[in-house]
Amino acid sequence: MKKLGYLLLLVPLLFLGTENHEASLEKKLVANWNDTALNFNDDHLTFRYAIEIQDPLPSPKDLEITYRKLDTYFALQMLEKGNKKIRKMIEISKSILNETAILWENESIKVSKNNYEGRIWLDTYCMLAWFTNNSHLKRNIADSLDYEKNLWIDDGLYTEGNWRQNSDEVWCIMALLDYNRTLSENLINIHLQEIQKELAFEEGYNKAATYLHSIMMLNYAKAAGFKGFEEEHQRLVEDSFKYLKSSGLISRLDLAPNFLWVYEKSGIKMKEVNDLKETVLKNSKNIEENYPGLESFIILQVLKALYV
């Protein structure tokens, strides 16, 4: 009885500890927000890809848009709660994304190495369509699909390997889930076949990214009412956690919080999720030291997972 009483006292203490840590992370996030730039002060947000320097992305008036800044706005949209100031950041980012989507409705998408007409990278375009639910962008995504190959990206666009192609195309499939269900179901099946090769031969971050994006896709397909993927969904969740742990990637805050998030969202019960949550909480105590220049972006990933 004494032991049971101790455990009953311990549960609310652990919960309180998590709440205090979340509040601490929120405070750091707010402190790093720049009201003028309408983004965070992270050093990594100053980076520009060569293509952005040569040909800046179409941006809302008086605001410079870059791929990395868009990633931050996307991350803000994935927070399910937050204090008053964070909710304001979410509102601002949503407004910017909606304005950007309208500007990009007539822009072309880069889907091959030699397609110099394509101005916008595929994954960012599809993410923008997904987060804004813009029907014009979704139509452009469907129109840019190679229906003979049932894919968007030509071989050779990425030197990193097919894992990047598979991960990027996940966002396009997700964007089409409520736009063309028949096409989406076919593309999900093709994707699940294609990733078997990547999961068999890739290692490290590449393999983890393939797992992560595929589980996310099946989470949203399930939420949209798609049937027939339950067994594969379960297998990917279980296999990915085994790999995350055996590879040591479970300690990386640019990966572990995202896995915690997709596991929680999957609805698949797995006792190991609590272990992963404890690992994320422990490793997120020293974000500034371990991820200099990336603090806000990492905090967003951690809070996204803890808020589910």
C-alpha cells in the first residue's frame, strides 16, 4: 500500500515537471522571436541557398521568404497549443503562409535536375499546399505528376539518394488526400513498395527520415478515412522504434521529437513511447549548448511532440 501511495504521488509530480519544462521552453521561444522580421533570431535562418540568391522566392510585401523561414512557419503550424504570445506567432505564420500560397499559385515546380523552368522546390510547394489547403496549389501538384512513372521527381534530382525523393513526395501525397482519393490511394501503395528498398539498404539519418515521413503519411491517410494500410502502419511504427534505439539516433533532438510526435499521432499503442518521451525531455534541457543557432527550431520540434 505504501508503494502504491508513493506511485500515485509520483505521477502528478512527473506531470508537473513536464508542464514546468514546457513553460520554460515556451519562454525561450518567445524571447527569440523577432517582431520586425516576423521570425526567430536563429543563426540558421540567415542562410540562403544559391538558387535563392540568384532568384529570390516570391514573397508577401515587405517580407523576405526563404526555404528555411518557411520551414519555421510550417513548424509553428504544427503546434497544438501554447501561451498567448506563441498563439500569436502561430496566427502570424498562418497569415504569411496563406499570402505566400496565393503568390505561388502560378509558379512552376522544380521536379528534375534539368528543369530550369521550375522555380519552387517540390517538397516546399507541397508542404505549402498541405498547410494552407490551397486548391490551386493542389491542382498544380496533381498536374506535375508523371503519370507514367507515378512519381514527381526524376532520378538524379537529388544526390543524397532516393530516401530524399520518397520523403519529399510524401508531402505531395498528403496534399492530395482530400483532392483526389483514388490517385492518393494508388500513390500510397506505390510509396510503400518503393521504401522497402530504402529501408533495406539505407542507414543512419536517411533510413530514419524514410521511416518518419512514411509513418506521418499513413497517420494522415488514416485520419482521412483511408483503409487497408493498418498492418503496414503498425509494422513501420514498431520497426522504426527498434531502429531509432539500436542506431543511437534516439538521442538526436532533430529526430526523436518528430518520431515521438508521429507515434502519438498514429493512435498505435506502444509502451516504448513513454521511454522516448523521457529521453526527449532529458535531452531538451541543454538545447542551447547542443544545437547552437538552431535553438528555436529544435524547441518547436520538442513542443510539437509534448503538446500532442
